[in-house]
Amino acid sequence: MRTRTLLPALLVTALATGGPALATTPAAAEVVDVSTAAQLKSALAAATPGDTIRLADGTYTGNFKATVPGTAAARITLTGSSGAVLKAGGGYGLHLDGASYWTVEGLTVTGGQKGIMADAAQGVVIDAVTVHDLDMEGVHFRRSSKDGVLRNSWIHDTGHDGRGMGEGVYVGTAGDLSDRSDRVRILDNTIGPGVGGENIDIKEGTTGARIIGNTFDGSGLTGANYDDSWVDVKGNDVLVEGNRGSRTTNNGYETHTQRSGWGCGTVFRDNVSDLTGATGGKQLAFNITNHGKNCPTTVHAGNTVTGGKGLTNIPVTP
């Protein structure tokens, strides 16, 4: 069912002779109610800026893809409750491919290779979703998906294919400095348990990520591909603030320089780390692997740690 939510209409005046109208009515934003997978695919393909696609509770089986962008002034919204479940048998549950300025809120994505993938999609907002039980990562901002937001969401039980590639949130592309998925904000989420990689992985080539107010559970860390911390920062100028983490195999947070000039400028502030039960070699809340004048990292004294072997391996900043 389509219900039309009208925008303010222009007055349409026709010439007395029956000629063309002097003005036309602009396209109206629509609320599109869907309850089947086929209806959802049709609605995604037909969406225009300002539209809202509203999911009824139920299971939507398949892979769902949006390619039409909204605008900063007229976002496209896909919304449903946690009882509206996108269930993929492989591939991506929800692929925002060039679909800039979309808001995805409330729904659940499960099954398949990856949960929610943003490719070349600017200004995407993912809010209050649940993403779980995937072969690989939960949410991925890729191919210069700038200014994305993931907030108020729960990601758990990823990496089921056993290859250690099940990050909760993945920003950028390993080894690809052309992927400028910059200024991604990861705010107030719960990530874990059962995440088979880092809870968050910020790749080289990306700048300005903000990781604030999240709760991390590293009980799914496997040690494959060097995943032994909640957060691994390889990008630049990242802020990690006000997070809480527990259950890790080794460290809480790490920085790495995978490419020269990257993995620098990270600021850690007011994070609470519980390393109880860690068995790795370092067992630090903040393991900084490249630090110096040309690659600064700041660990503030307001960070705290319980268990493990210490707060950090670099000087602490008041």
C-alpha cells in the first residue's frame, strides 16, 4: 500500500485558452508500506528523495539493494521494528550501493556474508538496528562512504565462516588508500558477544572516525588475522572516547601503521577497560605500535583499566 504525504503544493493556473499550466505540482514524498520481500525490492528500486519505506514485522528473505540516492535535504528512510527481519542466505543483507543520504532504522539484519554494506554512499545513518549471525562483518562503510553514522545498535555473532573475518564494524578497505571512508561516527552501540574479529576495525586510508560511547564484548575474538583487541586503528586522526570494554584475548585498543603515514593522530580519552582473563603477551588497555613525533598518539590519564598488565606502553597525557 502506498500512502502519499504531500509536500506544500504550488498553485496550478491554466491559461484561459486551455494552454499549458503556468506552474506544476512538485513530486510528493511518499510513505510506502511493505510486508513482503518482493514489495521491499520494488520499493527500494522506486524510492525517491524524501520517501519512507515502512516495514511490517515479519521475515524478508533475500538480498536487498538500494541504488537511488537521497539528498541532504530529503533523506530516504527505511524503517521497521526489530521484528522486521532481513534474512539473507548469502551475500549482503542490505547493500546501500551509491545510496547516499539514506537512514536505516530499527530493523534486524541476519544471515548472509555481511549485514549492512555502504558502498560509495555519503551521509548514511544506521540507527537502532540489530545485526547478527553472519559469515563475515556486521556493518561496513566502504568505497569512500563518507560521513556515515552507526548509532544505538547491537551487533553480535559475526564471523561464522571461521576465517577470522567477522569484525563488528569495518571502515575502509585493507591496503587501499583510495578508500576515503572519512568521518564515520560509531556512537553508543553494543558490539558483541560472539564477534569473530575486532569489534571495530578502522583501516588505513580513512581519516577522522569517531568511536564514542560504545560497549565492547570481545568474547568472540579468535586470534586469526591478528584480532586480539576490541578496536584496531590503522587510519588517522581518530577519536576513541567514553567506551567500555570487557573480555579480550590480549589488549583493549591498538594502533598499527600498515602503510607509511597512517595509524597516527589517535586520541584515547575516558575509556574503561576490563582486561580480566586476558592471556596475550602484552595485556594493555592501549597497545600503541607506532608512536613518535611524526606519528603522535594521545592516551589521556582519564582512561582506566582493571586486570591485565597496565594502561599503555607510551607516556600518558594528563
